[in-house]
Amino acid sequence: MTKGSSGQNGSSQDQVDHAQDVALKQAREPSSQSVTFGADKPLHLDAGLDLSPVTIAYETYGTLNEDKSNAILVCHALTGDQYANSTSPVTGKPGWWNRMIGPGKPVDTDKYFIICSNVVGGCNGSTGPASINPNSKQPYGLELPVITIRDMVRAQAMLIDHLGIDQLFCVLGGSMGGMQVIQWAAAYPERCFTAIPIAAGARHTSQNIAFHEVGRQAIMADPEWHGGRYLDQDTTPRKGLGVARMAAHVTYMSERSLQSKFGRNLQNREAKTFTFDADFQIESYLRHQGMTFVDRFDANSYLYVTRAMDYYDLAADHDGQLAKAFMNTQTRFCIVAFTTDWLFPPAESRLVVHALNAAGASVSFVEIESDKGHDAFLLDEPEMFDAIDGFLKSAHKAHGLPASGKEA
Ligand SMILES: CC(=O)SCCNC(=O)CCNC(=O)[C@H](O)C(C)(C)COP(=O)(O)OP(=O)(O)OC[C@H]1O[C@@H](n2cnc3c(N)ncnc32)[C@H](O)[C@@H]1OP(=O)(O)O
Ligand SMILES: N[C@@H](CCO)C(=O)O
């Protein structure tokens, strides 16, 4: 942990110049597959408007079998993207779920056809606030209606229709991805043979909304935000977005992991400097997380995706009774939670488990002892891999799928 001190509000951030911003914008052009639905097939939004055209950028891995019964939809988290198992053209980093997806891995590309799409409201090729508003011919900015988790899932259903798939063998994802899984199972039970929400819940809590609001205010307080019209000015609210990520990142870790990674260790120095530089490793680490984030994510998209999570409350959509969302479902659930996740603690997952039990659903609950906090689902957690591997293998048998997706 001895990377050089990086001043979130200091000189190294300021070195990121105009050219880099332009490169970033270019990188956001969809480089994956994408489908665009026109005015004849608009996306109906919870905000009460229709969105068209609407583009959905996605990646696929593995082979779709002849009867299209081996498809798995992977839903990404807040700032994730469609590059779950392929190198991101924006960061040059390997797929964010390479540990989970691949030949012989729990989400086995030798058996399944895996689809991962960028959410609507995002910034990696799907329609979002940086997309061109057909009316003004300018980027939408805040003219894009607020997007909800239900909207994201409705857009994914359009993509699944487009691919000619009636039923998904599985829908899985973590955090905001897990919210989408829960919404998929509630809205389209007959289309989900299995569902695996990880480190997620059926609502955003008051504390979670509070942290998101801190982040949004940091972005909107940055003078470079320009009321959301920063792209017209060829700039981005880097400082505000960086601070938003720093605050959010703390919530993705646990007290134990922060302590064991960094403790009170100083960053490349023998003694405190009696300044406000990044004396502590944790300060340097957070500044690094903030700075690298602004190179890969759009500030307005951050407003939209955080809002989507805040608005999610599945019980409220069913007279306050979560079980009603799942009545008579045939979907088989595996709910995964981590003991040190304080963003979506196991108690939130248990509410979903109890509702599923009350609805008579088939559900297993895997509570994993981990010190990695919320982001454990992105990391090396053998117990999580074993649980998902076992669950999918048993569901595979119950479904009657052939051993390999290439057969059929
Ligand atoms: C879920 C989706 O759909 S995808 C979106 C998820 N992706 C992200 O959230 C990306 C940002 N988040 C992270 O990096 C998360 O911490 C994780 C969980 C994904 C990765 O966790 P880990 O592998 O444990 O990495 P860790 O948290 O230690 O961070 C490593 C980075 O911090 C840097 N770092 C570590 N210590 C320090 C320090 N003292 N000072 C400055 N930088 C430091 C490392 O150099 C490394 O930088 P790099 O990522 O630019 O190479
Ligand atoms: N760290 C992940 C999960 C947050 O919920 C992300 O940024 O998407």
C-alpha cells in the first residue's frame, strides 16, 4: 500500500487536462454490441414519460443453445458496466466479474450464454444523461427523466426480447445489480428460472439515501458542474465527483478491512506533516479511488444511478407487503449476504428471504462470514463462488438443461 500520495484537490488531479476529458468522452461511445429501439418501441419510464430512441449496450459470453434456455443475465452494480468478463475499453482493466464468469467458473461460459448490459442512465453506451436529446440535439444533461430500477429492468427485458429469449435460466448481480435481480423476479417471475441477488435488498434505507445525497451535493456544489451542462463547456466536475466517490467508497468497505489494510499507517513519511496533505495511507487511498473514478464515470450518470437506487422500494409498490411482490412465484432464489456489509446488511437480505418464505417461494439464504464489507461480491470470496456454483448446478439438473450449452 505505498502508492504515491495523490492530492484529490491538489496538483496531480489538476494535471488531468482537456485532452484526457476528450479521450474519455470518445471512450464512452459504445464499443460493445448495442441495440437501439426507436419511437415505435419506446421505453416507458416510471417518471410518466416515454424515452426514445433508447440504446442498450451489452456484451455476451458463451453460446446460446438452440432452444435459448441457457441464458444468464448479469446485472451490474452502481458504477459497473457491461464488461463483466472482457477488458473495459475505458479503463483497460479486466472484466469486473472475471472471478465469477468463465470456463469452469460458477457462471460457466462452457454451459451458459451470459448477457451483461449497461443500465439505462449509465455512461458506457446505453442511453444516459450524456446521450444526445433528439429534441435539443444537445446532451440530455438533467433533461433526461429520472430513471428507476424498474426502468432499468424494463429496458433489459426489451433487450432479452430482442435476443429472442423467453426465459432466463438465471438473473444475478450484486448491490444495485441485486436490486435489479429482485425487480426482475417480481416483475417477470415466469421469465426467471432462478434469481441470485447478492449484497442487496428490496429497498434503499434512509442511511443509504443519506450517503448518496452527500455525493450528489458534492457534485452539484462543484462550479464545473454548470447545472449539469458541463459537456457543453468541455469540462467535468472532477472534484465534486471525486469527493462523492471517496465518501461512497468508505461504505463499500468494512471497519475491519480499513483497519487491517491501512490502520493508522502514514503514507510514505516518517511523521505527521502538520499540514492537510494525505498523511495517512487511508487518505491517500481514498484520494486515489476518487481520482481514478472520475476518469471512468460521468458525473450526471452518477446522479441518475444513485437516484435510481434511492427510489427503489419494492414493498411500497405492493401496499407495503413485500411478500405480495412474489406471490405464486416459481422462481428459485439464492440470496447472498456478507456479515460486514453495512450498506446492505444481512438483516436487509433476511427481509427478502422472509417475504419469499411467506410467498411460498423456493429460497436459500447464504450469509457469508467476511471482513471485506459490501464490495466482497467483487472480490475473491470462495464461499460465495462455492454457493453460487452449487446452486446453479442443482438448478441446471432441475431444469433439465444439457451438460453443455453447445449441445441442445
Ligand atoms: C460491480 C460492478 O458492476 S463494477 C464496479 C466496481 N468497480 C469498482 O467499484 C472499482 C473501484 N473499486 C475498487 O477498486 C474496489 O475496492 C474493489 C472492491 C473493486 C477492488 O478491491 P481490491 O482489489 O481490494 O483493491 P483495493 O481496494 O485495495 O484498491 C486497489 C487500488 O488502490 C490503490 N492503493 C492501494 N493503497 C493505496 C494508497 N495507500 N495510496 C494510494 N493508492 C492506493 C492501488 O494502487 C490500486 O490502484 P488501482 O486500482 O488504480 O490499480
Ligand atoms: N463498488 C461497486 C459497488 C457499489 O455498490 C460499484 O461502484 O459499482
